[in-house]
Amino acid sequence: MPCSTRLLTLLATSCAGAALAQATPLAIEYRDKPPYSYTVEGKPAGFLMERTAKLLKRAGIEPRYAEVPIRRTLQNLQANQAALCSPGLYKNPEREAFARFSLPIHRDRPHVVLAHASVAAQIRAIPRVAQLFADASLQPGVLDGVSYGPQLDQFLATAAKPPLRAQLAPLQLARMVGVRRADYMLIDEEDLNWLRKDPEFAPLPLVRVEFTDMPRGELRYLACSLQVKPQTLDKLNQAIRELVPEAD
């Protein structure tokens, strides 16, 4: 084969490989957490997924979506076997050890306490949220594998009674509080507003309790495996700057 022909063949092969690499969709794993993210007719839905889709389109990144339990997504990020991102995760030092984080894409509203009606008055009499977790007469409940933000996570880790853990979704945990397996749970306003639409939630004997010193709502990010190239994250961050100005 003449040198010129061989060179053209190599160039064509190289360009085809580059085009294929660029066309490879980025895996996007999201959890079932309405109204943030969930699945309708096999497609991602929820306000956070709508925002993520706009960001990916602006960044010129083709996604491949999959609904995956949060604990498995964290395992996949840590295993770093593929290029993948997950929208809506909180950033903490443990996760920063194995994931790259985008600029923030959303800030939560502050958490509230959802208490069993029989202990609502007792909880309302507690002046500070830290004292709630220090009360050994009250049993907290949490969702397993979920972060509530650094300050609340610390309160839960040092609670007088170790939290009772639910494995699935806020409704399951609310049911546990409703039958008083736990006395109270933390929930953000978006989750609570969604739960109120569920006919199974309405009859539960639960009362919403606010604390004036509840930590500010946490920022949510796109968490990406280390397989995601810095250039890809740069494109995502530029899209966030353009579409989510409050993120900075």
C-alpha cells in the first residue's frame, strides 16, 4: 500500500474512532425520588431531571438514562468502571474521595420534622433542633444511604437513640412513623408536598413541626465518576453557569 494511501487510512480510522468516542452517550443514573426524579413510561421525569436534560443539551452531551437505587449508584461511582453521572447528590468529603462534582444545580428548602401526632407537642416544646436528637425518649427514623446534609448527618450520627432505617422511599418511612415504629423523621418540603398527594399518606397520624434553627437547605450537584473527563465536566459547568445563574 502506498504511503499516501496508508496515511489516509490511518487518518480515517483515527477520525472515525474520535467521532465514535464523542457519540458515546454519558450514563446518567437517577434515583426514584419524586418530585425531583422518577420514571414515567420508561422515561425520566421530575423537575431535577428536566433541568439535567436542559444542561446536557446545552453542553452537547448525549445521555443514556437509567433509574438506579441510590446505594447502587454510589457503589458504581466508587467502583469507577464507567463514565457516569448522577444528578441531585449532596457533596460531602466521603463522596469527594471517589467522585467529581459539578457546580450546584439546585438548593433544597430546609428540612422539617414529620412527627407522630402523639409526640408532636413534646417535640414542639424542644427549643433547638440539636436537642431533638439528644432526647433519648424519642426514636428518629431515616432513609438508609441518604444524606441529610453535613450538620443533620452529624446530629443523626450522635443521636441518643440510633436512627431506625427505612430502605426504600419517604412514604415507607412515613408509614413507620405513622405506626410509631419511629417517633419522627426529617423530610424536605418538596418531598412532603409530593407525599401529600398520595392517598396512602393522608390518613397517617403525622404532624409537621418546624425548627427555626434548622440548617439551610443543601445544594445538590451532578456527581460523576472519575472516568468522566475533566473536559466533559467543564462543558457541564459552563451550561450550569448559563442556565442556573444562582448556582455560583
